[in-house]
Amino acid sequence: METIAFVMQLRPGFEAEYEKRHDEIWPELVTLLKEAGIEDYSIFLHPQTLQLFATLKRPENHKMDTLPEQAIMQKWWAYMGDIMDHNPDNSPVSAPLKPVFYLR
């Protein structure tokens, strides 16, 4: 399993709404993410900068690359687009993070 991490940017004033939307995440989206191989997915909020820090695990044969093509993923991105920075296709602006330390 590979662990990846990335950051995204929440817009000011939407902290509670972001959490609410994830508390009510669509079951069909959860199924899609799991079918793509995503496991152990967590998102954390840095309250001063409103950066969202995410980590997830995926197997070598994951299908994450197919997620942007899926209608439910596109619908979720459009749903979230009003509260976070996003690209023209509504996907969240994200930046991968380089691992620099791991303690077992």
C-alpha cells in the first residue's frame, strides 16, 4: 500500500459547511472511492490558513486515475466548488506533498 498526501484550499467562512457536506457524503461516492482502491482517507483542516490536508492509502493497482471520468465524481466536485478553490473542471486545486519522515 502506498500512502499519499496532498493539500487543498477551503474558502473563508465555509469550515462548518465543508464538515457538514462530508458528514453527509453520498454513499455512491464512497462506493466509487473504495472501488478505485482508496482506503484510510482522512482530511484535516488547518484553522488559521484554511488549508485542507488529506492522506489516503491505495494499492499498486489502484484506479484513482479514472475518477475524473466518473459522473458522480464530477457531480461532487461541482457540489463542492462554491466552498473551495477549484480548477476549470471543478476538481479541487490540490498540491501533492513529498514524504520526508515516517515513524513506525
